[in-house]
Amino acid sequence: MRIEENEHGLQPLLKRKEVADLIGVSKETIRQYEKRGLLPVIALTSRTLRYRQSDADALLQRRLNNQRN
């Protein structure tokens, strides 16, 4: 999957809900993925967390590959 970058060459950062919707799981599952080290998180502030689009896509791909096996 091609990640679109902005004019500065940066990829979008996603909210937890956006990642959950993309992958098809709950926000709590995303929280568990963070704790288990399966999804890197970027802390913008102590209460504001974001995720790289590429990390979310990689997690989705791993989940799809696991379902095929």
C-alpha cells in the first residue's frame, strides 16, 4: 500500500479510533497492541497519542497474513 505524504514528506498520524477502524478491532485492542509492543505509539502530549499510517498498515498486513495461515 502506498502511503501518501504531505508536501513536507511526512505521512499522516492517526488517532486510536482511526487505527481501530482501519484494522477492524476495538480501541481497547489497539491499546493492548501498544502495551505488547506490536504497534508503536507517538506521544504528542501526555494525553495525545498518534500512530504512523505505515505502522497501522504493517499491523493490518500482519493480521491478514496470520489469518491466511
